[in-house]
Amino acid sequence: MTFFIRNLVLFHVFALAVLLAWVHGGTRVDHLQAVPWLTFLILNALLLMPAMRRDETSLVESRRRVMAALVRDPLLYASLLLNLFLFIQWANGGNGVALDVKSGVLVPLSPPIPWLPSCVDRAEAGQLLFWFPPACVAVLAVRHGIKRRGQRLLLNLLVWNGALLALFGIIQNQAGATALFWITPLPQYFFASFGYPNHAGAYFGLLFALSAGLWCRAAMEMQADEQYDRRRLALMLLPVLLCLAGVWWSHSRAAIILAALLLIGAAVYLLVTFWKKLRWTTRIQAIGLGVILLTLGIVFYRWVYPDNPVRQKMAMIDSSSLTMAMDSVTERWMLVTPAMKMFHDHPSFGVGGWGFRQHVVAYMTPAERDKLFVGAANVHNDLVQFIVEQGLVGFGLMVTTVILVALPLSRALLRADQAPLQKTEIKTAGLLQFPPVAIISAGLLATCLHCLVDLPFRCPAILIAWLLILACLPAFVPTRNLKKPICGETLSID
């Protein structure tokens, strides 16, 4: 079979991620008619054309393996329950709002079946059906239809797609575009394909961490193999720099801070980790390279390109800017109080997708209503908003799904702790013994921290990228033959 046919599942999943990234970050449902079809094609490829393992002689064997694995996988059932819940929420709604004469505000009407999950506006709640079902199908396809080598290839493709999108955003920005893709006029600042700067910052911050982890893996391979092509390592720096530039050009304060902390932390971690393994000549070269890069960066920052977006953003960060930032956080935190009141009244099933914006005014005092700002349709805290809109049942299913996606990584690390180390690995426990995995995991964690002050996970492009990275991460933990397999499981093969 040709390379494309052997990796049919991989390329379908990649096509879905590319579509969501380039089409307004997946936030414009009216442009996502292809998403259900792509999701169906991914499922079709998973069941009919999964990647064959070395010990399989025909596609029939591969199909039987995939079917058996799917039936045994708890993630399948958690995904089905989550998507069934979201579907019922969408179907049992649409009665809209009516004016409450007593309070003078619009309040949602009762759903057709009050004791079932419901929503206020079916058109808005239906957006979640373009977010979660495709992401769940893609993760299942990655887990069962793609080999470890294919999973690593998928992450490399995601990184290069992100780098290309960042480059497009920089060109668009430098050309002075006032319309997204020179087609959709937007009054506020935008970057690349994202109309909301914080979505752009979170997306490129996540891919920056991923690209840094992939570069680290390439550096470790070069250290272990004298025949390794050094040009490949230099090439891997390109997406790292472009994705980092995308973070800065997004003008997202939270993303810039998190990316800067990640960059500094990763540099210190790698230096400490590998210092003892380096020869004195290599240490001197590393120090010299660091000094040269720092000097060139300062020269570029101050004299070569004094109007760069980094300097523009830094110039805004003074005492008044910090005060404004704190005021912005306080202003957004004001929404948590009515959100918690809303949750108290709808604890089990929540108020439905995008139901917060329909209910929030009824849970505020007249003085608080006067302080409402543009963007108050969101709590600007994904954790709180998903709990409020999906309730304990829906949010619980989301958390369960994420835990099941992360479980193979914890198992892979547990196996690695019980086996002898290879020469490219570091003598530490757990996550830290694999620098690429540690750096990429830090990027996943940074997105979670960002979601506490904004809404990255309400952007489908970020949601699917985050889940795909988490699902593929075990492929970066080297597998070794253990004397006693854990829980009767066998190690996965490349």
C-alpha cells in the first residue's frame, strides 16, 4: 500500500485539525459544514483502513483489532454519553426568552421537558455539537487507528501547520489588513485566522510548547546518533520561532506571560538536566551560543526593528497598565458570582450551551447590570462556564473523558519507571526523565492555567489540538520490554 493509504486515518484527523484552525479557529459554525462529513470520514477510515501493525498480515486483522479495542475502551462509552448529553440538551430547548414584568429583564422560558437537560437557544447550543463529537472521534482514531510513529508524525504536522498559520498572520498584520483573510471586516485587533486575540495567543502558545518539545527530542536523537543530520535540528527551530512570534503578535497578555515563563523554565530545565552529560567544549559552545543569541536579540529588539510588536506590548506594561489588567480581571471575576448562583439553581444539567449569556442578567442587581461589558456572554473562566452550562452531569462526563485520554500517558510513564533507562534518557522519576514529554506537558498545563482567566477551550481549534497532543504524548515515552507487564497489558509498538 502507498504511504497515504497506510496513514489514511492520520491524514483525515490532520485535515480536521487544519480546517478548525484556519476557519476562524472553528468559532464560526456557519463555515463548518464540512466538519460533520470529515468526522464521518475519520470514523470510516478508522473502521475500514486503520494502520496495520507489524504482526498483522491483512487489513481484516487490523479491523478486528480496532473493533475489539474500541469495544473494550472506556473512552468510547464516556464519549458516547457526553455527546448524547449534549444532543439532548440541544434537542430539548429553543423556547427562547420572554420579558419578566416584575424584574424588567428577559428571562428564559421553560423547556419542553423540564426534567431533561435543556438549552435556551438551539442555534447557539448546537455549536457544541461541532466541538465535542469531532474531537472525541479524532482522539479515538488516534488511539486505535494510528501507530506510535504515526502519532509523532501527526504532532509534527500540527506544528508545521501552526507555523504556517503564524507566518500568514504576521504577513496579514504587516500588510495592514483590517479584515480577516481580507474578507471579514473586524473592528477589533485580530491575528491569523482568530478574531479573538486571546484565542490566537492560547493556540500558538500551545503549539510553541509542542514545537519546543519536538526540537528537544531531535536534539536528543542527534546526541545519541553521530550520523544524525544537524540540518534537520536547525530546521526544527523554524516552527519554534514562528509559533513563539505568533504568541507575541497575538497581543494576548496571558499567553505572552505563560509562553515567556515556559521558555525560561524549559531553558533552565534542559541546561540543568544535560549539563553533566556535556563535554567541557560543548558547555563552552552552549554558553557562547546563548550569549550570542541574547546579544542579537537585544540588538534586533532595540535598534534593528524598534517598532516590533514585542516592544510595543512591553511599552504598554507599566503601573497604569498593570492596574488596568487587575481591573480587567476583577471586572471579569464579577461574572463568577452570578454564574455560581445560576449553578445553584441548575446543578444537575446546567443551563445549556451558551445559556450563561441568556441567564446572566436575571442573576445580577441593577448596579451590576450597569457594569456589564462587551464579552460578558462568557464567564472568562472555562471551568466555571462548563460547570454552569453543562451541570455536574455534563461537566463530570467531560472530566471523565479527559482523564481517560490522559490515562495511557500515566501508564507509559509507570512502565518506564520500572525499566532500565536508555542512554538518551535522564535518571529522574516520572515525567522529568523525558524532557520532550515534560516540555509538551508544561504547554498543556499552561493552556489549563489560561482557561482560568479566559476561554481557550471554547475555541474548537484549541480544544482538538490540546486533546490530540495529550492522546499522542505516550508515543514520546520509549517502550521497553519489561519482565512483568503492568495490569496484563503489552507495550505498544511503533
